[in-house]
Amino acid sequence: MKTKFNTKSLVLLGMLTALVMVFSFTPIGSIPIGDLSITLNIIPIAIAAVALGPVGGAVIGAVFGIFSFLQCFGIGIPSGLGAICLEISPILTFLQRFVPRVLDGLLVGFIFRFVSSKFNVHTASFVTGFFAAFLNTAFFMSALVLLFRNSDYMVESMAGRSAIAYILASVGINAVFEMVASTVITGAVGLALYKAKFIQLPQEQTA
């Protein structure tokens, strides 16, 4: 199944790009729950992967990665961690912010294609939403450890713990709430896009 970027697809891509921008540069992209904060930035990537496949997911992932990098400079919603990484190495910071988001969008696009070929689009959308959030956290934190492990900041933060122990301690309950939010919202939006004929399943294309 190949991704076809027709007029409707380009309009959706533009809307999702604008949504990532709004989520990145305004407080709308964060939902406070007590002392926790859930980011919604990953949801446009999941929706792009569902509606536009791996290429669309990767494109919106790249957009998110660029805006995430700009936040390290205090543009939009500032990132304290990003500012620290930026002082250590701007190049490594860009890689850590950009590459995981592109990979996330690309892979969840393939996940949607596989699951939708076995089940219905609603199930595939739920699964895609879950993995969009899960893989984003896994890739982002793994890149942080891999690229900055030898820095004074990371040595102090890890405090002798293994990479897995550090990641689990860092993401905490926030990641769980993000996975739930991404799963539910992507599932609902995916079904709506399917009914609006933005999505065509593999079996429907070959029928």
C-alpha cells in the first residue's frame, strides 16, 4: 500500500503541522494533572501515521522534532532539559530531539498498516496511538542516555543506575497517562477519518 498525497492529504498534513506548532508554542499542548503534565504533541504524529502512512508520520515527526529543538532555545514553551543539553552540544541536542520523532512517525505508520491488515481500522488506530506515545518516550530517553551519557549532567542524574532504571525513574507515571491519552484520542480520530474516507485499508485497495 503506497501513500498517495492528494489534495485532502496535503490539507490534513498542513492542519497537523499547525497543530504541532500550537501544541509546542502554547500551553494548550500540556494537560496538568496534579503535579504531572501530559504532552499532546505526540498525537498529531499518530494521526498522520494512521491517515497518511509511514511517510506522513515521519513528516509530522520531523516537524515535531524541529519545534522541540527550538524549545531548547526558549522559543515557545521552554524546555529546561533541552537548555541543559544545548549547553553541552547543540548538534547532539538536535539529533536527540529530531531523530527519535522521525523514527517514531515512520514506525507507527508501518504498525498501523500491519495491524489494519489483520483487524479493523478502529483497533489499528488504538494500537497506533499507544505505540506512538510508547516509542516516542523510549526513543527520546534512549537517545538522551546514548548521546549525553558521558556528560557531567547525565553522570550526576543517573547516579550509577543502569540506563533502563534511569529511564523508568525519569518518565514515571507521566508516560502512562500520555499513552492512555494518545491511545484514546488516536482511536477516535482514526475512526472519524476512516468514515470521512481519508483512510483506505489494504484489503479495500486490493478488492
